[in-house]
Amino acid sequence: MKDKNKVFFDENDPYLKEIYNSINDSKMQQKIRELKPFPVTVVYWQKKDHSAEEVKEHFELMDELGFTGLKGLHVRPNSDVETSEIQKMAVEAGISPWFYGMAGWERIDDELLDKLGISQDLSREEIQKHPKMLEYQKEYYLKRIENEEEKPGLGEPRSTGLPVSEELIPRFAGWLEDKYGTLQNLQKEWNEHLVSRDEVNTFASFKEAARVAGTGKDLEEKSLGHWDFKRIRDALRFMADEHADRVEKAVQRHQKYDPEEPIRTGNHMLFYNQAAHGWDLETQARAMREGGSFYNSIHLVHHFGEVEGEVERPVYMQARMTQDFFKGGWSATWESTGGPAIYSGHSGAGVDQGMITKLMLNYVAAGLKGIGFWSWTAREAGHELGEYALTDMDGDPCPRTKRAGKIARRLQKYRFELWESSNEPMVGIMYNWDNEAIYAAMSYGGYPVDRQEEIPKYPVRARIGASRALINNNVPFEYVTPNDLDKGLAGRYQVLYLPHISGLSLDTMKLLAEYVKKGGRVVADMPCLMFDNKARLAGREIREVFQEIFGFKIADFQIASNLSLNLEGRELEGQFADLKSVEAKVLSSFENGKPAILSRKKGQGTAAFMNFAASRMCKKPGNKFMEEIISEVVSGENETDWSCELPMVYRLSGEKADHYFFINDGCRKKTVLNVKRDYKQALDVIKEKEVEIKEGYIPVKVPANSGLWLRLEK
């Protein structure tokens, strides 16, 4: 059998789709991939004057406009109709009473087809649309409503950073014992004698060790936790595993209750340092393999604080993260902004038909296959009164409602095609949980307070900056983790980019070195591998592998705060390094003569290093100089087979057609899409209007402050 850990590049499967789909494969995921659902759902709030008949009319209107179901249902306490009856009304109106739409159908197998008298020679799409199948699944849903019991709730996790609660200390102690086996091993891993001569980690029990790591205090209440980042890393890792374990157990309970019904779990605040909050999105998503769907809440007024209210690019980044933490699984955004909000969030956000277009196209472009809007009607009281709704204040459809419904109808039309399409990334941007955990550890017990709170944000800001640079230069990318690489996915990417990455294991470093030798390209910026995954200063072995890849050693980590660092007449900020044993080619130097950008050929591949905090300097918009440097250095000699002078153009590629998505945050734009593939038809999907194809390019008109979806048939 082929060792997938040794697979890097496959000419027959250049994007390693087989490995990609296997990462979170399960019986439930296989069923969903066969059904190919694309729900576009809404939260319905029953207003105080909505009678049962009016509720039914709203459901019929949803179906007419193109929405497929209810992401949530809030029945008023004094309603004249029971929740189960309202759910039945939804089914009768042609929409699903649950977020998952047709993903909750009974599994379609040969036995069911024979039972219903439906020919197996029909296509999967024809089978799903067959009147007998539709009637059968309708009755199946009505029975589910009749038999519905209390279900395990999952939802979004609360922030559970440190300290570890007293009730969890025994579980944490067991976790430590499982991990280290003996107290001697634990003491060694917790950097005995490395932190302070006077501090020797001697513990009488794992419970005592758990209390010290989890609370930062020893038995005399002397604060010790902040001196050893590994202790804190372990405490944060335990909290993340604890949450994933709760999700896993909830999935198991639900599978016993109803193995055919998908459930969902997710997260929010994607621009937080996830480790600092005791979260690990990748582990949490993996727990949903048998459960159904992983999602993230993408609310404009709640989840965009780190980018100061900017929308278009951050939405794609968040959608991209949601998809990439559940590779091969069913990802969606079941909590998306439906309408304007002024008072209830961190900052106001307007939502018109152009904005709703951009939101939806960003989700689809990232590969998500489900959208849930908060909400259809607005709350009538409370903190969110009058906000977030797709409909207007009277509950009537308005331009954004109709536009969202129109796109929803197109998604149903092309859902089979979209499920069979995929991103074709050039670059894998590295996300490393240990990296974030180490920077999170610096926030416990450090000084001063403002700096202590800022440090955990550094890797997050670097990821935002790296993503911004590639988005603005139309370089296709995904986020990739060490776990993905370990599963053999490295060869999906022509380039692996490490923005502000430390905390990598020796095994991952060796894999990167092998990846370069076999033809890949690794690019890093500062700081890189200051720490290892044990929260120590990177040791000799890792530094030797680093030198093998990049062709130099880092002698010192420096910061430009009080040292002049200039590149091409521009003053830079952030970290840089003093280098030694330089064997790499110096492509560019600072004005002081020290190396700024270095490149090295190794085996069949290459590596490049930007000796400055390139990605972090692009956290805010406007640094075009640095964005172009990142794009050029990262891409190297690699090129895409399409290009466009406008930023924010994305592609999903399929066997029958390619789908291109243009996001415009300014005035109406005329441009061209340069293509190297042969297409026989170009269609503006939203308008259902054919677009002219020229030789090698397609003229494009992108509406102002909106988006365009082109389907190019092969």
C-alpha cells in the first residue's frame, strides 16, 4: 500500500482530491456528498401578530423566493400554534423545518429505489426530483417531527481559556497522566531546570501538576504558571480537547437517536487567537465527521473587530478558514448576517442587495455549501430589536431579500456542479495551533498589560496580512495545518507559506525539507521558528533542518522598534534577524546592507525567506508595496492559468464548467478575465445572461459594490 505520508505530487491527481476527501471521511459525509445539498436557510421569528395562517404565508413566500428551509425557528411563548405544527407547515409549504435541508433525507440506496419503483438507471439528480422520492422524503420528515425528542445541543463554544475550573482539575490530571505516563516525564517536558534555578517542577501527583498548570499557582499560592509556556500550552490543549470530546459524545448520542439526521457545531470570532480561548477549530470540526456539518458564525458587526469593520476580504478569509478546517467535510456558514445592524454589535454594518450578493458569493467561492441567515424577520424587543433581518421592518421582501433568494435558486440549479467542483490552490498558508498557543501563553503573567494583550494577536494579524496580499493579487490559496501535511496533503500546493510561524514539530520540519527536495516551494517571513512545539527556544535539530531548507542560520531575533530598518526607501517595522552561515542567494538587501530577501534551490524545489514581518505589515489595507513583495516572493515562478487586473476574483473548477466569482468593493468596473482554458459558453449566472467570449479573454463588467458570478462551460 502506498504510504500517503510520502506522497507529494501526483500527475494524475495534481490537487490530491482523493487524500483531501479522505481527511474527514465518514458514512455521514459520504451520504451528504451523494445528496449534494446546498441549503439556503433563514431564522424565522414569529411576531406577536403573526397568526398560523400568516406564518404559513411567510413559509410559502420563502419557498417562492428560493430559500430552502429554516435555520432556526423561534415561536412566541403565547403562540396559538405548537412548534411541531409550525414545522409541519414548513414541510407542506415546500421548505425544510431544519437547517440541513435535504441532507436529512433517508439514505437513498438500491433497496429504497426498488421499494419506490424508481429506476436505478436515472441520474442521481433525476432520482432526487422524482415525484415518488419527493413524496416519500416529505412523509419521512413529517414522521421525524412526530417522533422528535430532546436533541443534544451543540452550537458555538464559549470562551474557555484559563484558568481551568476546579471541577475539571481531576480530568486534566488524567489527561496529563495519559500524555506523559510518569511524573518524571512530565517534569522533563515542563522544562525542569530550564526556566529558573530556584524553580524545579516537582509534583507529588498529577492532580497537583494539573492545578499548577491550570490555575498558575502552586500549593502556597505563589504564581508560577507564567514562567513556563509549556505548562500553559498543555492547559490550553486540554481545554480544546475537552470541548472536542464533548462534541464527539454529543454526536454519538445523536447518532443513536437518529443516524440519518445531520447536526452542526461551529465557532465564531475567527480572528481571535483560538488557542487563547481554549479552542481548536480543526479538532472541533473533526469531531463532526459522523455528525454532519461544521460551520462558523460570520456576523459583520460581531466578528470583524480585528479588521476594524472591513468586510469583503475578511469575509472570504473567514469562509476559507471554515472550509479548510474541515477538509473533505460538509462546511457552511449557518450564522450569516441577513440585514443591517446599528446598535447591537461592536460596530454598525449596512446590508443592501449588493452586500448580500458579496457575502453569498464569498461563501460559495470558498467552497462552503450551505448558508443560514440571521434572520428572516427581526426581533421585536431586546438588544437586537429591528436588526439583522432579510425582510424589511414590516416583514415584507425588499431588494436584498429578493437578491438572496435569486442566488439561492441558482445554487439549487448548479448544486450538483458545485459539489463536483473544487478550489485549485497554488498556496497553502500555514495555520499552526501550537504557534497560537505559545503566543497565548505569553499573555499569562507577563507585563505590561497592554503588551501582554497584544502579543497573542500577532500570528492572527500575520495570517490576515498574508491572506490579504494573496487575495489582492488573485493568488489562489487555502489554509493548511501540520495535521494536513502529516496526512499527505503537502503536494496539493505548489507553495507552502509560513507567515509568523513557530511551534512546528521536528517531524513537520523534516516533511517540509522533503517537500522542497521533491519540487515544492517553502516561503517564510519573520519571525520563523523562534520556538519549537514544546514552547522552548528552537533547538539544534530543528535549526539544522531550518538551515537545510533556507540555507542560513538565525543568529539573533531582532526588532526594528529602535533600529533603522529600510527597504527600497521604506521604513519597516516588526521583527527581523541577524543571519550567519549564509549559503542562500541574497535577492534583496536592506539599506544597511544586511540580507532582506533570500532564496535557495534545494533538490528539485526552492525556498525563500523574507527577513522582515511582511505578513503582519499587511494586516491593515493599503500597504500595496508589501503586498506585492509577498505575492511575488510566495508565487516564485508558479503561475495560474487565469488572471484579472481586479482583486478578489476566485475560481471553483469542475469537469463540466468553471465558476468565477468577482467581488467589487468600489464603483462599477470594466475589466477582462484572461483564460488559458477553452470555454464554449460564458454565463452571468445571477442575470442568466450570456457573456461574450473572446480569444484568450472574456470582457467583464462588475456592478458597483456588488459581485458577479460567471459560469464558464468547458
